[in-house]
Amino acid sequence: MSSEISVIEKVVETTQLKICDLLRQLTGQKAEFDRQLSDKVDDLLSGSGVGYSQFNEMLLLLGYDRVSPSFFRFLIDGDTEYVGGEAFASLEDMGKGIDRFRKLAILNYGNVKFGFKYLSSFTTNLHDEIERIGPVDEEIFKQRHDPLWPVDVIAAEKTYYLGYLIERQLKLQLEENPNNPEVLKQLREREEIVSRAKRNQDAYLTSDHMDVYVATSMRERHEYQIINEVVRDVFSSDALAELKVRWFDPTQAYCADRIDKGLSEALMLKRAFCTLYLAQESDTFGKDSELASTLAQGKPVVAYIPRFDSNEIDSHVESLLKMVALSHPDATEAELILGQLKVFNPKLAWKDSQVQSWLADINAIDITKAKRRLGVEIIKHYDKRADTLKHSHPLGIQVHLQTGVANGVLVARTPLECATLIRQILTRTLEFEVEEKIVEGVQYLMLIEAATGSVFRVMTGDRFLTNAFWNFYLD
């Protein structure tokens, strides 16, 4: 008999703990009062369920605020129009509703406690609040008119003419030989490409829509071509092809003055709904500041960091070396490989005996082995960058300057992933999961983007920091 009583007591205790934990998740704080509610709740759940008035009574008994009818309906099924008689049939259903609310609260306000107080209030129009961030009909994008002044697409292999390095190089060659026919031909071709890119710059500035800003850094000839091909792959993919999305492509525009270039790009950053950040061999101040500026405006950033498997890397290495060779026609294949090893892992020259032997006697390089090593370093480089940006780099989390909400970067590893995320951002259909993380005994809340596992919002569990942050931020 005593063992049966023990089992019953454990069930009651478990139910009580579940109720207290669910309401803590809902309100963002622990209960003020200790009330034994498990018996009452179990009786209700075995019958007609926990209804609106009973839910409010439960909240008050534990020291929480009451909720509005529309908020209760939102917990039930995501709608906001309350209908009498609705009730939670189980604690699992209650948990699903609370999870739905927490996603909304963290997404909008970065804080569950504030989200509960605001959204559950009788004075808040919950329908309008949800409608404001609800899905956007794709027909809005499909029905857009074509631009009055469309972008004149410049072929990928010609985009390097928009760089400052090629301009300087051609001028130096012309000084050495003013009548060099090949240089004169390239200068004429460059003038024609730059003229088209200037018109494209005007097209971007006058476009009535600007959905995506593409953040890049380009100096070398092959960088222009690689970036152009990535941008093409993203925006021509099936995920975006049917939508009349407009984006700023830096490989198609030219602005001679650095001040005007900075101002025009700042304007497009301000107008765009999101930024596509293209991670390359190295970081640059300009590109990283564009990422930070986007997050500081509370807008999403999709960071594209390439992923290569063992079946793809050989062809990628061959393609990369061919493109690099166009800028360095006098370099041997061994020199090109060593140059790219320096780009992707400069520490090898000091720490790796094999690479050191290649540097000591470049003619002794086994080309096949060196290409394979370059492929390994490329994979390691990008995998490390993806992991760093997703999990440890401070740049991966930035505060929206107007609201104080902490925003994270969405890390994508393929052009199709980028396109899918951009589509979901523009149509407001991203899917999330709430993850609780314990750091040194303190609970943090993460809003995780479901497809990529990226942290999209974060709520600190440090109570002292939270109190100081919001006191000064809302001052």
C-alpha cells in the first residue's frame, strides 16, 4: 500500500513541476507563490480541459498576471479570436502553445518576460501585432512590374575590369609602352565595361525595390569572377527564380569616387530587407562593417560560406588555379599552388615541414600532392569559418540599435541554402526552434533557425546584465 502511495505522490509531484515549469517558460520568471495545483489541473484535464478563466485563476494563484482572451486563443492554436469553451486538453498542448509564444516573444522583443507582459495585456491588439510580422503573400513579389532601367548584365569573366588593380596595372604598362596594342585594346574594353557599370549603378540607385544587399570584398581578378558566379547561382535558383527579387550586385556596378561609393552603398544597405554576406579567403573591414550594420538595423544576414566534400574539391581546385593564372600568366603551376596555400593557411610556412620543403625547392614539388593539400586546406578554412561564425565569433551576434534585441547570422553552406533563406526572409516564413542552454549554471534562450541550426536571436540569462542593459537601453 505504501508503495502505491509513493507512486501517486511522484505523479502529483511531476505534474506540479510540469505546471510550474510551463508557466515559468510562459512568463519568463519563477512563480511568486507556491501553490499545489496538480490535483485541480489533473481533474480538469481528465474532463473538459483547462479553460480561459481557469488558466487565469491558475496564473493568479502562482502570482502571475492574467492574460487576455485573444492571448489565450493564441496559446490554443495560434489564432487570436477567442471563442467561449476553448480549453487545453493536455499539458503537452499547453507546452506547444507556450513554445509558439516564446518564439514570437524572442523574435520580436528578445525577451520572454517583456513579451508576455506586452502581448498578454488586455490593452494590446494581439491580432495587429501578429499580422505585422505574419507571412507575406508571394504574389506581391510575382506581380511586381519590371524595372524601368534594368541592370545591363556584365559577363563574369569581364567583371574584373571594374577593379582598381587592373586599372593601375594597365596604366603602368602603358607608361612603359604607350603604343602597346594589347594594353590599348584592354583599356578600350575596360572603358566600355566601366561605362555599363556606371549605368548599372544608376539603375540600383533608382530601383523602387531593393530586397538584398550583397556584401563582398574583391581585389584580384578571380575574386570578381567567383563572386559573380555565386550571386548568379543564388538568384537564378528555383527558390527565387519565380519571384521578382531585386538585389545589389557589386560585380555589376561602378562608382569612381570612394565617398560616393560609400554613400550609395550605405543607402542600399538601409533600403534592403537583408544582406547576403559572402565569406571569402579573408575578412575585410568594409564587408564586416556591412554585416554589422545590417544586424544593427535589426535585419537578417545570410552568410554564405562554401562547403566542399572530397568529391567536389579536386574540380574546385583546378577551377580556382585556372582563374588565378589569368592574373599571373608568368607564374608556374607550383607557384600558383603555393600562393593559394599562403592565402588559405599562411601558418603552414612556419609550422608544416612538407610545405617548408616545397618553399625551399619549388622545383621538387609533387603537383598532384600539392593540389590535394590545397584542397584539404580550403575545406578546413571554410569549415572553420562556418563553425566560428555560428558558435563563437562575437560578430555573429549584434544588437539592434533601436530595440536592443540581439540578432544572429544565418550561416548557409550552398547557394541553394542562401536562396531558400532569402525567400523565407522576404516572405517572413522562416521556421525556428527555442533552445535552452545552461552556461555556468545560468539559463540562456536561443531562437534557432530550423534549417541551418544558426542562432537567430539570443536572450541572456545573466540577471544582473539584463537589469543594467534594459535600464540603460530604454532610458
